[in-house]
Amino acid sequence: MRRLRNQATGLPVWWVELLMLAVLYYSYTGTRSVADASVGEAMRMGHDLLRFETFLHVDIELSLNRWLQSVPAVAVVCCYYYATLHFVVTPGMLVWTHRRHIRHYAQARWTLVVTTLICLVGFFLFPTAPPRLLTGTSYTDTMSHFAGWGWWTGTASAAPNGLESITNQYAALPSLHCAWSLWCGFLLVRFGRRPVTRILGVLYPAATCFVVMSTANHYLLDAVAGWTVLGVAAGSVALVFAWRRRVRATPAGVVPGPVPQREPARPVGSASPAAIANVDGPGPSTAGPAPGSPGSSEPSGPPEPSEWSEASEASGSSGSAADPTAARPESPAEPSSQAAPATGREEAPIAAAVPSVPAPTTPELSRRSEHVVRPDGARAV
């Protein structure tokens, strides 16, 4: 039951479609009543279209109509085509788009609705008699001629028996059949996954154009007008949907500005540079040269353990036997106070950008350097 209602509004899912059908039906009824009252104007419009096609040398409707009458089997098939597919394929494409391509359904539906409304406006402003009803011509009403083979009536094209009063006999310009068939073909070509589906999408509008002209229901310019109306409707709907997507992407009242610079991430537990500067106090410019620099009197650190061992061995080989402790090295905890040799120029102190690193702990002295000299001069191990 959830699929039958919209969760946001609580209304039935198909209420928009039902409302559109009601609006389109009453609009069509209004155009039919106006066309019935202006039969003379509809005839003049039909003759004007026929003369214009003759001037352009595209008046192919009469030759197609005569050929179709000479092949009754094909004529009956075309009659069923005209009376059936127009009312079956279009709703079927709506359902197929809603079930398989729901993201594009709203735009496709509104394109069809706008196309139909523009065609209804054309029926209201320009009532046109189809070739089969045009006086002074030799067209044959194929649907009426083969009415005994189907359910349609002999007085109104494609209308079921007893329902001929609900049709508009002078709604030729533009061709709604051609407009709807091209809409269906476009959807089949765009969303069809198989080559057969796409081929049908190309053949269906072409076959519809042939049927409506050969059965003397439309002129060639009617088909061109229907396709033009579909193009205008599709472009208008596409622009509206693009504008709606752009509005939804940009929230109201938000003015895009410069993106603020984010501080780079620091390791967990580390302090900010400002906090480190406050804790460490003034930089090296006020505290004097750093230890180990040319202008400093402090050594940079205790000597390496290898230096201690070499010094102890040298003192052991040349030291006196009476003073065993003379070879003991100086403790690293008591650094020498000898100043570094002067270089003759003062070097500017180097500003430290990072906090000073504490000196490494003094490694343990090797016990091998602490030895005792025996009376015979040999070193005791």
C-alpha cells in the first residue's frame, strides 16, 4: 500500500497523471466544439496547405493513398495501426519509463503534456480539414472504406462505433499522432538496452508518418508541424528542469565566497606553534649564540665513547707506573672550559624555528678504559 501513496504528501502516486488527463480531455472537448462551428474555415485551411505543398513539390499524400487502396491487406493493417497503437504505445511508454527509468520520468511526462497542450492550441486557432474530408479532391477515406474489418466507425476516423461524437474531425494541424510517436521513439532509442529496441524506436515514428498520410488523415506538413511542436516542448521542459536542479543545488540566501584556509593537522598531543613560542620564551636572538656555535664557549656535548677509549689507551701506554690514576679520562659530566678557537669574525645567531631538542643522555663509560698498571709495566685487564 505504500507504493500507492506518496510518503511526503499522502496523495495517490498517480494523482498528477489523473489530473493531467482531466485537463487534456476538457481542453480537447473545447477545441472540438470550436472546430465544428467553423467548418468553412477548416476547409479553407486544408486547401491552403495542399496548395503550399504543391508549390514545394511535396504533395505525396494522394499517391500514397491510391497505392494503399490498391493493396487491401496492407490497408487493413494500416487501419488497425492507426486505430490502436496511438492509444496503446504512448501510455505503455509512460508506464515503462516510470518503472525502469524513474529519474527521467517527470521530464518525459511533462514533455508529452506540453506537446499535447500546444497541439490543442493549434487545433483551436487553426482548425484544418484532413485530406479525406477535403472537398473537390479524389482522396479516399481508408478507415471508412474498411470499417467492416474493425471496430471503428465509418463516419469518424479511428473512433469506435457509437463514439464518433467525441472526436474532433478537423484536428489535422499539427499531427498529434506524429508528435506522440516521435516522443515514444526517442525514449526507445535513448533508454533501450538492446539493438532491437532502438531499431523499433526509429521505425515507429516513420511508420506512423506513412500510415497517417496514406490513410488520408494528415498532410506531410502536419507531421512536420507535430515534430516541431515536440522539439519546442522538449527544449522548454529541459530548460525548466535544468533551472530547478541549479536552484536546488544552491541554497537560498547563501552567497558563495572565498574558501577559508584550514590549518594543517597536527599529531595528537602536540601543541600549536604559538603555545610552543610562549613556553620556550624568547628566541636565540636574546639568549646568545647556541651551544656548539663558533661564538659559544660551551662544548656542543660530551665526546664520543670511541674518543674516550683512544685517550685512555694513549695515556696508559705513556703514563707513569707510580700514578695509576693519571690515565683516567676526564669525566663527561665536567666538560672542558677550553673555548673554541676564534674565527676572526662574528657569525649572526641562527633563529630557531622549532623548540630546542634536549641533549642526549650521557652514555656509560666503557670499563675497559679504567685499568691498573702492574709493576712490570704491563696493563692489567
